[in-house]
Amino acid sequence: MELRPLGRTGVQVSKLCLGAMMFGDWGTKDHDESIRIIHRALDAGINFIDTADVYSDGESEEIVGKALAGGRRDDVVLATKVDMPMGDDPNKRGLSRRWIIREVENSLRRLNTDWIDLYQIHRPEPGTDIDETLGALSDLVHQGKVRYIGHSTFSASMIVEAQWTADRRGRERFRCEQPTYSILTRATENEVLPACLRYGLGVISYSPLAGGWLSGRYSKGGEVQGPTSAARQRLANRFDLSLPENQHKLEATERLAQLADDAGISLIELAIAFVLRHPAVTAAIIGPRTMEHLESQLPAADVVLSDDLLDRIDEIVKPGVTINPADNGWTSPALDPAARRR
């Protein structure tokens, strides 16, 4: 599988990154089956795995740690995240120095490793000074527990602020952004992806299948299945077909499926190959729950979409447009009514 540079780190990663959110209680509960899926991905040439502490309350990290035991760890670029709640205690979450320094030790233990290649903050935390977070992360890099640091769902202005803060305060700088990006979720094309190019950040985009919408599961002619995993059920507003935005997604999906069929490829291959064509994107995160899911997604690494096909995709979903804003991954608290009204 083709390897690409992870920003300007000098590290080479596979163009498909194995997302581990579906391993554990949120998806595939059988650890042995999850490990088989991970090993199949590695055997297919994937050398990049992304997980998070919050996935199945740490269980995903434990499964990944088991899968990489026995000599496989050294050949894998391993990424995980911190920020989401890991209990009812309000201090067992967020991006404070107190929590980051504590939680990285928990992730290292669950992953059964001495170092994390890419340690990412899972979501922006406007109430925490970015210098507080960067200071803690920089210490982890200097201690050798973390190689590089990244963020997820940052706006362009947040990316710039973080880069300036690192420069002015002498901190380690973020080397990677993880945005949501798919044919149905294109808002990141406006400013985020250009900002990543400007600052030399790697981009590992998640949800290239738009949470399953571009897997072929949804169609007007058949019975529409809602989200089947616990993780997806938490995001009901992205799947509720009574919402006009999701009806528009369904219409776009129908047209995209026909476009893929005309091109002689699957809708899944069309969707993942689309993400991989953007010059800012390093890798697309695939998140299989079953071996069948993995096998259907691996061929996308060899698909290259023509300019003509990309133009036809743009006619269906315009560049820079996310059909349902709920799919954008993070909504600024500045938009909450309490923040806008006196």
C-alpha cells in the first residue's frame, strides 16, 4: 500500500489508517475477532492505527495493545486521543495538565506500549488555555512518552492560534489534524484543509463513509436501517430521516451510488478515493466493525478518481458544503443560546 508523509514529521504512513472505534463494547465485542481484523489490516499493508481512550471506555486501546503484542508494535504508527469524559468526575476529562499527564499513563498501560507515536486532543476545549495544553503535551514529548502531537476538529483559527502559541512560547507544535471529511461533509475544504497545507500539518480524516451513509446501506427503494452500533446511536440527529437535511443526504447518496456504478466501482471505493484525492489529506481513517467491512474498504487504496469523475461529484455535493451541519464533528459553544443572548 502506498505510504505518504505525515506532514513534515518525516514519518511515512499508509494512505488508509485503521480506526479502532468499533473494537470493543461499542462495536465488535469479541476481542479475538477484533484482533483478527487488525492483523488482516496490517497484512494488507496498513501501518497506521488510530484509537482513543474513550472508545468503549478504554477497551479499544486494550484490544489494540493485544493485537500489537509479539513484535508488531515497532512497525506500527500508533495514534490515540485524550479529552472525552472517562468517568463522572469532572476532572477525568478535558485538556488540563492535570488530566493529560494522568491519562497518558492510562493509555500507555492499556496499549501495552512505552510510547505513543501520535497523541491527539480529541476535541477543542475553549475553556482551557491552549498554552496549558501545549505545555503538558510538550513535556510528554520531551519525556519520550509521545513522539508527535495532533488535534481533531479544529477550526482554521484554532489551528493558527495553536501554531502561533507554540512558536511564541517555545512549545512543541501540533503536527496533525483529524477532521471529519467525506463527499457529504465538505465544510472542512473551505479553510481547515488549506490551513493544514499552509502549516505543513498531516491530515488523517475520519468518517470517509459519512457514518455509513456512503456504504450503500441507505436507499430510498429499500428499508432504511438506522445506526446499528452504540457509537452511532449516540448521533441520532445524523441519521433521523425525518429531518430534511438527512433526506437531502439520502438523495445525494442515491446519485453518488449511480455514479459509482457507472464508473465500475463500489460506492465505498468512490467515497474513500474521493477523500484521498485531496492534496491536503495524508490518510483516510477506515473504521470496520467486521472483517467483511474491512475487505470492502481495502480496495479503495488502489482507486484513483479522474478529474471528470470529481467534477461530477461536485455537481452532486458542492465543494465546501456539508449537507447536514450535525455531521461536522464539533459545534462551537459560542453558538449556544446562552452565549448569544443577554
